[in-house]
Amino acid sequence: MKENHHQEDRFEIAELLTKFENLKNGLQNSFLEEDAFETIIEYFQEKEDLTQAMEATELGSQQYPYSSALLVKKADLLLVSRQYIEALTTLEQASMLDNADINIYILKTDALLALDQPEKAAALLEESLALFNGEEKMELLFELADVYDDYEDFDKVFDCLKTILEEDPNNEEALYKICFWTDFTGRNEESIRLHHQIIEEYPYNELAWFNLASAYQGLKLYEKAIDAYQYAITIDEKFDYAYRNIGDAYIRLRQYKEALEVLIKVTELSKPEPVILEAIGHCYDKMKNYAQARFYYRKATHLNKDDGKLFFKIASTYFNEGQWESCVKQLEHALHIQRNQTEYMLLMGECKMMQGLDRDAIHYFSEVVRLKPKSSTGWEALIRCLFNYGYYEEALEQVDAAYPLSGFKPIFSYYKAAILLALGKSKEGLLQLEEAIFNAPKLLKKFVALNPAILQNSQVVDCIAKQKRIKR
């Protein structure tokens, strides 16, 4: 039956094309209905024969000068040919004949956007909204949302989608889109109110529950988000994105066991993805089950071999277990992928320190300082390393360099005090320590951590006690 239908269509279009050729050639008794011209134009458009399509519109408009539909077809062809001004002129003529054709406003919008006049396009669509209802109005609101997106008025994109959902609460496209724009604009409270209204009317709308949960998540109300996501997966048990987001919410709440359950469910519902496998590894990592964490991080690397961060995370699990050689091997792989990643270099430096390889450790910490001279983290690691290996003069030089470059962080006053005391410059060291405690008493524990034996020095203990009394 379908084959017969296609044959009829082919026969019909062939007949129309013959009549069209006769008309072009001026043969007598040649005649085509208005809708026949539209069919011929569409045929040539599908064949990408714009010249013939334009001939058909011109000829059709001559025979039917009051046909807005043919003028709209002509404007469409002019747009494809990038004749935007001519297209707008043609559309103006069409609107005088029939201002209730939605295609006129959509094509005018396309022309104005092509002419880089998004404000005019938005104004046109806003005015035209009053002329339409139902699905046509929804279509114009989607168009308007796209225009606002083009010239980056993102709050108005949200407003358009909100208007659509107020009129059509089950509009799937709007429900999908508003979730993204809620997160992008941060209008979570409005989204919560809107989706509560939708759920009151349509309690089994799983997308509305999902969007409600997502808005709660945007406000860091993770328990409420989880509850709303649970409703979404009760309605649709295979809603994998809801499971993903529940997993994320549980991780934010540091409930890693619960997060694992839902993230493993995601792997059962959809193809494994590096981000999900990494999240599962992260949960095991936080639960100090380093072997399982490595297992999932490695599974993630099989799907994304170019992500150095995954190899860094594997290295971190080895570091936490004191497996220095395995840690180094993974870090070398990570640094091969991302050569100048300071986070990897810091861990490599720490690992080399644990192995007693002072020169290697100093090399990696020095590289971090070179790459990020304004960050205190690299300076702290380098100075600690130099101090631990007894390179006090070099440590003092680095402290003096670090202090202004890092924005005069008080931690370096403590480190300078420790180094001066280690060099036997007790008077200078104690004065430096007094100043450090006065400016940042909470950092005293870092001073002690650098050299715990310092608390056996009675002068230091007296200095600390004195400064604490003064602070009170």
C-alpha cells in the first residue's frame, strides 16, 4: 500500500512539473492551483534547486498576487540566498495580506537575527504574542527564548520558559530547558515555586519533580533535593539522571555509602561513563577503601585515557597507603598527559620526600613555585622540604622571597621564626615568633608541625605562653 501511495505521489508531482513547464513556456490552457505552486516550490527546495524554486514563486505570485502563502515561500528562499532586506520587504507584503500567519513572524525573526538586530527581533516577537494562542503562541515563545539566548539576556530566556509552563505545565521541551536555565541564572526559588504549582496539578510529572529537586540542589538543600528526586524515580524507575543527581547530593552530604548505591544503579541503567566511574571511585576513596577506589578510577581511565586527573587520583590512593613507588609511577603517567599540572608536582614532591630523595623533592616543589609564584602552597612545600633536610640558609632565602610574592601570608612569619631558631639565632627567632603569634595565632599549629621538637625549647614555650596571655 505504501509503495502504491509513493507511486501516486511521484505521478502527481510529475504531472505538476509538466504543467509548470508548459506555463513557463506560455502554452495555452496551462493552469495551476495556488496549492500546486506551493507543492512545486517545496519539491525544488528539497532538491536544493533554488533557481527553479524562485521561478515557481515568481510565477505563482503573478497568477495569485494576493497569496500571502506564496510570498512567505519567496521570503524563505530569499533568506536561504542571504538576501535579508529583500526577505523582510517580501514579508511585509505578506503580513498586509494575512497577519495571522505565524511563519511571517518566524522568518522576520530569522532575517533580523541574520542582520544582527536581535533587539528588533525580540520586540517583533513580543508584539506578535498577542495575535496567537495555544501551540502557535508556545512556538513564538520558544523562538523568543532563542533570541534572548542569542544576545545573552539569560533572565528573559528563563521568563519565556516560565510563561510557557504557566500556560502548558506538561510542555516537555520547556521542562527540559528550564532545568538548565534555572541553574544558569540561579533563579532557584522561582523554579521551586513554579514546579510546586505544576506538581499540585500534575503529581505524576517526573520532569517537574526532577526540576524541583535540581532547584533545591542549586540552593544546597540536599536532603530536600534527594526527597524530590526519589519521587521522580518512583514515577520513572529508569530515570538515570535522577539517580546521578541523588549520588551527587549524597556526596555533598558526605554520605558516601548511600551515594555508592545510587551511582552503581546508574551504571546498570546506562552505558558506563568516566564521570560516574570516577564518582564511585571517589566514594570508595573517602571511605578509605583504596583498592576499590583504584579499581573504579582505572575503569574510568579505560574510557578516558587522556584525563591526567584520574591517574593523579590513583596515585593519591597509593600515597595514602604508603606505596611510594606505585604512587610515583602513576604521577609520571599523569604528568606525561598534563606536564605543568602543579597539583601533580606537589604530590610527587611529597612522595619523593617520603622516599628520602631530597634533591628530587626540591626539584618538584621548585617547579610548582616557578609555575605559580603567587600561590603560597608551593612555597610552603618547598620551605618545609628544605627545613626537613637541614638546608636552613636556603630555606631562609625562600621565605624572604615567598613573603611578598604570596601577598604577605602570615604562615611565612612562623616559618622564618622556625628557621632562625634552627640556625641558632634565638633572639631574632623569638621576636619573629612573637610577631607571628600576634598576627595569626591560629597558625601556631603549623609552626609546631614543622618541628615538633621545638616545644622542648623553654624559651619558645615561654614566648607562646606570653603571647597567649597578651591575646586574652
